[in-house]
Amino acid sequence: MTDDSSALWDAEAVAFDDAADHGLREPEVRRAWADLLIPLINGRGLRVADLGCGTGTLSLLLATEGGHLVSGVDFSPEMIRRAHAKTEHTIPQPVFVVADAAEPPLPAGTFDVVLCRHVLWAMDDPAAALKKWIELLTPNGVLILIEGRWHTGVGLTTDECFRLVSDHRKNVQVRTLDDPSYWGGPIADERYLIISAW
């Protein structure tokens, strides 16, 4: 990522949580994401890498709802500043670092879960980034990707993302995320979750 990209996302951070699925400020939207993600992470107190964590909303959700030990990575200093502020009194408190999600400075082979929401599509080399992310997982680790192909024409289709993950993992499942409760209202584009447990 470039310095220009970092500055762009620093500017975006100001209103980032205004989107229903970013800030999870509406109780029904927050509950929908908790009901989706918590059951996918089998157990409590697991090590989770939240890559491209933005303002740390999902990190906060996983820490409070699942007692998970979350490490968040984002290349926007302002996003990370807001993530720190948002989780200041959370137990267990997530740990955040400013870094490129394509090259997360986290120890390989130590995470039970790698979670990325709306990040893979923005990588300069999605296949290379995905390989790095998978290397973070323990032998029994779980990869969770939330992606989409938006009405603006950007993003990854379900098939594209499925193929990328299938190049590295045998067990790959797809779930459509077209329920308005995740997004704060109806959507008109392709949104989905991919989960891969080795």
C-alpha cells in the first residue's frame, strides 16, 4: 500500500463507523454479526487475527462476545487510533498494529482464526496476500473471509474468491450474506462469507 492510500483511509476513518455494518451501532445489526461470527469460531479465548481491521469494530465484537484474544492490523494510523480508543476498556483488550494487511507482522502458525472483512479484493496481489494470511494459522486454524462484488463494479465474485482459497485449502464453504440485517437495509450486490477449516 502507498502513503497516498494510507492518507485516503485516514480521511475515511472519520465517518467509517457511520455505515451500519462498519460501526455496528444498531443493536440488530450488531446482533446479526455476532450471531454469524461467534458460532463459526469454535470455543472461547482463541487467538484471532483481524486483518484490515479498520476501526476495530469486529475486534471489539469478538473480544466481548467470545472472549477472544484479537490482534488487529490496519495500514491507516487513524483507523488504528480509533480502534485503540474503541477498545480501551475491553477485556480481553485487542492489540492493534499499524501495518499493511498484505504483509501482517504477526507470528506464523500461531492463530486459531484469521478474519478479513472486505479486504482481499483491495489487495494488489490477492493470491499472495491470501497465502500470507493462511501461513498465520495453526494446523487446525480457520480462515474466515467476508467479501463481495459491489454494484460499483469493484470487489471479487463468489467464484473468484472461492478459487483463490481453494488453491490453498481443501475444505472451503460459501455462505451468501444477502440478509438486510447485516447491512442495515437491503442490498443490491453480491456479498458472501467464505469459511475454510483445514
